Amino acid sequence: MEINLNLTLLEKESIALRADENGFDTISSYIKVVGLKSPVHEIKPIEAIGLASIEVSIEVTAEQKEIIEKKAKESNCDDINTYLKFMALNALFMLTVEVRSSGKLDDMLSRIANQKGK
């Protein structure tokens, strides 16, 4: 099952930077994790700069899509794409570090160091 997001170039660059900073291999995996693991937030409208001309697809299971839809509704957001875009642009660094952690501090620190060395 796919969820497709339309992003502007600036949004894609910002999300790619966050994904890279947090040790994610792809933008899609970063968007999926923040969509699934972020706590409920008040979603505020994002003013797009430019036209949304880039499509990013994320693969999710039916269960994962239900979780994301539930979090979007709890955040008073009826549109799953708006929710995912907001979370990808505004998720807290500590959240994604915690999510990416394998449970071992040394592994987490090694992953971060490897990403910074690229």
C-alpha cells in the first residue's frame, strides 16, 4: 500500500536534511517513522513556497496506514498528506533518534557518527 505526498522543492530539501541528520537512508523511511511514532500534535497550516511538483511515495501496511490516519485525526487533521508533511518538517530530533535506536546507546551513537562522516 502506498501513500503519496506532493512536496515543493524546498519542502523536499528540508525533509531530506532532517532525514540525513537523523540517520535515515531515505526520505520515505523518515516520513514513515515520524508519521507512525510521533506523538499527537496540533497541526498548523504550512504555507507552501512554490508549486508541489515532487512526489514522494511511502510503503505502508494497512495497519500502519490506520495508525497514521488515527494520529492525523487526533491531531485535528483530516488529510493524511498534510499530517505527514507537517510531521516530517516539524518532528523533534530527539524523537527520531529514539525511534532509530536499536536499544543500545553505542549502536545509536555509531549510526549518528557514520551519518555525519558522509
